[in-house]
Amino acid sequence: MSELKILTKRAGLPDSVKIDTYLANDGYKALTKALKEMTPAQVRDEVLKSKLRGRGGAGFATGMKWDFASKNTTKPKFIVCNADEGEPGTFKDRVILKFDPHALLEGMAIAAFAVDADHGYIYIRGEYPEEAQILMDAVKEAEERGYLGKNILGSDLSFTITVHRGAGAYVCGEETALIESLEGSRGQSRIRPPFPVNSGYRKLPTVVNNVESLSCVPHIVLNGGAWFAGIGNPECPGPKLFSISGAVEKPGVYELPMGVPLRELIETAGGMKDGKDFKAAFPGGASSACMDASEIDTGLDFNSLAAIGTMLGSGAVMILDETADMVKAAYVLTRFFDHESCGKCTPCREGLTWVKQVMAGILEGKGTEEDLDLLLDICEQIQGASFCGLGDASVNCVTSTIRKFRGEYLNYINKEPRVRAASGEKS
Amino acid sequence: MSVQELFSDAELKSIQEIASRYEEPGSALMPLLHYVQQIRGYLGEDEMAFIADFLGITRVRAYEVATYYTLYYTKPRGRHTIQVCRNLSCTLAGAEGIVDFLKKELEIEVGGTTADGMFSLVEVECIGSCDKAPAIMIDGDHHGPVTPESLREILNTYRGKP
């Protein structure tokens, strides 16, 4: 399938981060159109019509979120861009942050117009210091040219943006934990409701949108919601940035229509590395249940993946070939979740430590078949028992590998003790 | 310790500028911790206490935030910090071998600092460079895919950096 050039159309241009490059390539046209020709309700309506669903992972309808936010008249109101992409396997927002920062700023300014917001924050992960600087420079440029700041383009809209760096905590990608972190606390999730649109940053109405979602907005405003809804799977449409890594020839970010089959994404990424056979994929990062070879023709979109018991998440596709050890893979992901659990909810905090220990025992050759039932039992108790979705999703890697690759677990259980695994690592 | 002993006038000015970006004093905490770490290399107790007092928040809050996030260091470390990603895409591409190589080459364990104070070595989770697996970060720079040979060269370039 040929790649799209919508969200990535400026990424390859020389000096793509500069406002002059942006302006010469349709930049800030959508904001101008929104401010001069449209009402906030019309902008929200186009976004609703586009059927855009949040690209950060949860897939909530962006237009609906904006509608909720517009109904709350408490002021001040905030737009927070979630640029904390921390889901293992995800590096797609980086393309926008690094090469097309003004697209994000324009999307945020349009969002501010649509919901009547007063200030914006970009919460960017601590591991991206270079991108944070690019964003700060872009904000300055946009302010100097009147695309951010007081009375933007002579309108009533006054809005600017503060770039805020995280410091390495996976859970801060969850919107309520992100808000806690933005307020200068440990990034731990809050119980919802209330949702951030009613009580977010400083307990004020706050729209939290992902980088890619916001970067879709200028295109929707310029070309119309119907145009966007005509790309890819009609039920959950649009262009999508996929991060593909692991056993493919050309790992990277590819822009393809929603619903592209996994097989075609792999082909776009140069095919399987060294001609090896495909064994499995985690289509939505570490949090998603794995797909096996029988599912390689499934479309990569919210609905098609949900239908086979996994999820699109942020579109972080990790590919494993025939040589991959699925037990080891599940262990590596469990170790990650155990390390990153924020510790607020007992099932996630304690449960993941147990899951990791049992998994390590299996890898060391000390496992029994009963351990597999024990693992599934602990996983069941973690799921649905945490404040945030991250806790729920943390054990998908374990349950799905036991379900689909039980034989590999049994190989460890029935064979001589092995030496590898947990030795020498920190907790 | 008095303020004058902790920070120069120019540094104090930067601290005030960063704090002025936020209406909510607590929101300036993380940027200020980043700033102090950038100029001092790590977050000392006196510096954290000063920042907390300056913002009008409890000292324990500054400390709990500093110890919660992976990228804040509350102990002195080497001039350059090497972060090796150990998540799935990097593990599939041989991240364990990279850690083993660095441990041997630098003669330190994970979490340790070389005798000359040049490098600290830590393992981290996904750094968003999965397309360049196995990937590492040194200070703020991403490198990948790395091999033992390329690492030797990379380390040498940092040996010459401040």
C-alpha cells in the first residue's frame, strides 16, 4: 500500500521546523480559516464529522471531547497536549515534534478556538530534550508572527503555549497522571469521573489531546470532516502514523490509512528482516495482546483489532520473527510494567511484582504447569481493579502469550533448568 | 546553607524566570528540578529544599517528586550518563549484549560510575528510539543502532566533551 503524505507532508522538507517553511506549505491556513470564516461550533462540528478518534491510545472521539469541554463555561480553560509518548514501541509523535512542530501548535490554537480555552501546555517526555527545544523555538516564532499570543490574527482569541518537560515516568502518558505531574506532583492517576474536561489542570476544565490527534485538526478544518472520514476504515477513519519496530527490514514511522492490514504494514517496512518468518506482533505497544500468524491480515484500526481481542493503542507495532522467545518477550514487558507501575493501586503494584517473579521462575526452569493457572489468576485480579487503563492493560502481554504460545511456556517448564533470565538485573 | 552559597545571582535569575512561566507555583517544580540538575549534575538536598521554599511548597514534596521520576538523580553521577534501553524492541535487537559490553568496557556495574568520574551507566525503559534498536541515550542525545564497535567510538567523543 502506498504511503500517505498528509501528516508527514512537511517532514522531509529542508528547515521544516521553521515557520517560513510551514507558511509556504499551507501552514496556519486552517487557523486563519477557522478564525475568519467559522464559528467555534462549526469547527467542532467538522471534527465530529471527521470521526477522528484520539491517537494516543484510548481512541476517544476528539469531537465529543471538545463538545463536552465547550459546554463547561468555567474559566480559565486549558488545552493540554499529551506529548509523553511512552508506550514501548511508540515513536510516531516524535516525527511531528521534531520535523513539523507548527502543525501541532496550529492544531492547539484551533482547539482553543473551538472550546474557548485560554492557555495551552505541551507535556513532552523528558527523553526528548531536543524536541522540547524545537517546540519552544516554534512557539516563540509563532508568537512573533501573531499566530499565538494576544488577539490572534486580529480575532478575540488570545492563546499561547508553555512547553513542559516530563522526567521519565510511563504512567504520565495517562491523562490524569499527566495532569498531576503538570501540577508538580508524583504522576499518579486520579479516579474518573470527574473527567479532565470538567476538572483537570488546577481543577479547571482541561482538554487533553495527543500530538497526532491535534496535528490532524488543521487538515480537517482545511479539507472538511467528510474528506477525513473518507480515508481508510469508514468506521474509524483517517490517516495514521504507525511506529513499526522489531524484526522488519526498515523499522520506522509510516503514514497509512486506518485499517491497513498488518501484512501490508510489514511489507511497507521492507518486509521481514533477513527473510525470516513472522511469528507474532504486539500491534499497540507493550499494553496490547499479541497477534499470531493467523491474524496477520487483520486491519490495523480500533475496531478490527478490538474484534480479535487486542487493540490499536498508539499504533506501536512490534514485530517478532520465528526466532523470538515469546516467554522472554512477555517477561521483558512485565518487567517494564512492574518498574513503571505508579504504585497507587495495590492490584497493579503488588500483582505485577508477583507476575514478574513467577515469570522469572519459569524462565529459570523452576516453573510448573500450575504456574500458568496462577499467572492467569493474578492477571485477572489486576485487570479492572486499577484507577487507570494502564494497570488494566499491563498483563495483556502475559495472558495473550499464554493463550497463543502455551507450548513455549511448557518448553521451559518441562526442560532442564536454564541459566538465563533475571540474573543481575535491578528491580 | 545560605542562598548565596547555593546559587549565583545569574542562576537565581534563571530560577525566577522559570517560576514566572506558571501561575500555579507547584507546576514550576519539575522545570526547576530539571534546571538545577542541569547546572549541578544532580539534585542535592539543600538545593531541593531551597526550590521548595522558593515555591512555597513542602520540602518533602520536592523530594518525593525528585525520587519518583527516572530522569532525576539525587546522588552525584559521572560527567556523562549512559542510558541503555532494555525494552522489547531493543532486547530483540540485542540490548543485553550492549549492557554486558559497557559493563566490561567501563569496568562498572549497572548503576555505577567509572573511577575517573566520566561515565555513569543505567538501564532504562523505552526511550522512543525503537526504530534504531538497540538504542541508548548519552545525556540528551539518542544513539542507535549501536554495536560494541560503534560504542567505542561514541564513548571516545564524549570523553572529549565537557
